[in-house]
Amino acid sequence: MRGRKVIVLCIVGAMFLLVACSPDNGAGDAQTLRVATDAEPGTFDWHQSTSGATQSATIQVLETLYSLDENYAPVPMLAESEPQVTNGGLTYVIPVRDDVTFHDGTSLDAQDVAASLERWGEVSSNGRSMFAQVDEVTATDDHEVTIVLSEPYDVVRALAVPIAAAAIMPRDIVEQYGSDVIEDVTDLVGSGPYRMVEWAKGRHYTMERFDDYTPADNGADGGLAAARPATYERVEVALVQDASTRYQSTSSGQYDVALNLPGDIYDEVEASGLTTRVVSPYYSQYLLLDTSEPPFDDPEVRRAVALALDEPSLAMAAYGHEDLFELNGAIYPVDMGVLSTEAGIDKYGEQNTDEASALLEASDYDGEPVVWMTSQALAPIYNFSIAAGEQLEAVGFNVEIDVTEWAAMNDRYTQPETWDMFSTAFGVGYAMPSFHLLLNGQFPYEDWYAYDDEMADLLTAWHTAESESEQSAVMAQIQTQFYGDRPAIKLADYAAVNGISPDVSLEDQGFYLPLWWNAEPA
């Protein structure tokens, strides 16, 4: 992965999710990879979930027409090649591979693709965004699908984003469930290197190797697009929420991989017999502000927040070790092709407490409490909230830390009257600006920031760009606009830390989530 820090360490210190864990606590055999993870999916229905836990599971099982390579560029996966684009960018004719077999033994055809895309457009947050510009999707031949748009859209990249993804399943499964969530994981029929066989909720889930898997001939050297036939016959992923237990049980041989180990035991894991892999970047952490009402409807008060914060000390407080974060102000980390730019980031990390205090004094802010909503469920979120709250207090803000349960915090996102600010993180898989929750006006509540304003116009300009160079230029404008508006303050890009048994070889995956087809006995 060009320039991407996938250091030969094997913990994962932020919020990783899957890996091999045995449900029976027994010692692993040579054909089973046992992973201990900190979170299980609420659903395995990839169309309907933006959860990292769902992504980590379903990328092993389901595939999309286009997928992201090691540079986060979209390349053909279930599509035979790039689409033929005509009619001023409004008609996409996509050839579908004729050598793909689903896990149920049926062959992929255009009817499966059309049905899957129609469902994705109905139930997926990302799908609905694209389908607002879609007039029709039809199977125009046995292995050809045609998408007709009402407005230009970056269809290929949209179909490659691995969050609430445009996964392709057999038409019979799609018609059976319609818009309902697919609850039975054995009905999660895909074409990937593994197939789902069991989900014991709250305990573990199991995948088995799909021996009829046929990889795409797309030239990808890494990333999600470089899927290949798997070595391990089974992958068993156990839910082990306590980090110390995940680490100790992997060190003792009960599991082969421990995901999402925290920064405060990073040095201990490095000194153990486990291989420590730091996968960076993994997520990017931000402080989001309620821009709909005082005091943060005032851009000068938002600028005061940015000037008050010292990102280096706050990142150490959040992540616990200098190896586990990178101070980078860009919306997308480096080496993500047209998405990566340094435009506007000269305003990142510009702490000036005197200027922050002066801006606050000159504003209409009258010292009313600003409510910082947080939760102790995730240490990086909570630790940053406490430390940053103290820095805001030092320049004149009256900060009220409101600690709540994680589930309650998620429910309150859409109730801005209950909070003024909170911290969260976004995975690098949001590999298209108009899908990125920081930019598209859909999160944390409908119409937040980038809805029907200058940023919305720039997101539209991305879709009308006719070349990668034009998209790069638009991305530079998007980031410059973001730093001018300051609806959120970026902390850092942080890493995932995974501990891996010396009996397992897990190649540099070139992707921010674990790819079990790259694992094999050492």
C-alpha cells in the first residue's frame, strides 16, 4: 500500500473489529483461524449498515461491481470492466462477469445485479443518495446492466464504497427479503472467498471457505479489490469485549488474532510473543459542533474552538502512544489518490489561546454552558473530550461534560437541542466526498452543515468532474471550504492495533479492515 502506514506491528489500537476467535475455547487447529474482536455486528445485512463490525464481516463474504484497490481507487470486481458511459454521462452500461458462482451454486447474471442495486438504492443510506439521481436500472442482456441517471453521478466510485455497500446477491434472496433486514446469516449469499454459516448472537460467528471462489482479474495488488482464494477452511470470530482478556487469551493460544487492542497496553503487547501490527490510517477523529444555534452558529466562535485546542497533547491523551496516531489535518489521509489534498490544512494545529480568548470576548457568547456529550465506552472519544474540555475552559468557554451510555449518545445525535458538541470518528472507507458523513448534511442530524449551501454545490461538482485531475481540484475546494466553515475540528488520524499469533502469517493487507483471505499458517 503506497506510503500507507501498515507497520509490522500487530495490535489495533482504536476500534477494529473482526479476527479469528474460537467459540469452544479450544486450541486452534491448522485449518481454523480464531479471532477475538471487541464488537459484533448488529446486522450482517451490508446494504443496511454503516457499522465497522458489519463491514469487517461482510467484506469476506459479499462483493460489489467495483471495489477499492490499495490506493482506494475503484476497479472492476464483479463487473467485467469499466462501464461504457454515454448520453453526456447519464447512461452507464456495465458488463457483468460470466465466471462468478454464488455460495448457493447459482451463477451471477444481470438480473441478480439489477435486483441487488434496486434494493441497495432503497435501504442503504449511500444507495439512497445515488438513487436520487437514478431513473432506472435494467438488465439489458444476460451479463449487462444499464443505469440511466437524471443527473451526472460518480457511479463507479459509489458502487465501490464499502460502507452500506452495493453488495450483489442472488435475485431470489433479494426478492425474499425486500427491504426487510436479512436476519438469517445463511441467507447472506454472496460470491466472496468465505460464506457465512453461523451466528450465535452475543458470542461468535463463523465463516467457511468457499472453494469455488473465482477472483477478479483486475490487476489490483492490494486492498479489497485483491481478494483471492482463502487458505484457512474456517474463520471463527468471538466477541471478547474486555481488551485485557482479548490480549491474554490470544497470548495463551486460545485465539490466533486479537483485534482493537488499546493504546495503554501497546508497549506490553509489543514485548509479548505476539506480532504487533499497527494499521494506519484506520479512522479520523473529530469534534463536531451544533452549527444550527448559538454559540456555534457563529463562525468566529467555531474558530475560537479550533484556536484553543492543542492537537499533539490531545492526541496523546486520546490514543496513549505516539505510534498510534498521525497529526494530519486533511479530511482524507495521504495516499488516497484523488481524495488526498493538503489544501486548506495550514489552519490545522494553529493553537493560539490569546486569539481564541479575544474572539470569544468579541462575540455574543455570554458564558452559558456548552454541553459536550460523550461516553466512556470508547477511550479515545472520552479521553479527548475530558482533556479538550479543559483547554476550552482555559480560553473562556463554560463546558459542561455530559457523560452518557454509548447507545443513548447515538440516539441523541438527531436531537441537537440536547448537546452543543461531541467527538466521533469516521472510517477511511467513506471513499467518496458525497458519502462522507462529515460533508453530506445527513449526520449527526438531517441538514447539518453541508445541506443546501456552498459545500453541497461542491459535492455536486465532484460528480460532474470529467477527469481525475478535475476531481482532485474539486477535492481541494471542498477541503478549503471545510476549513473556512469549521463545522468540526479534526484531532488526528489514528491506528488500529492487532495482536497476531506467531503461528499465523497475515500479509500486509493494504486496507483498513482485516482481510482473512490473506491469512495462512506461518
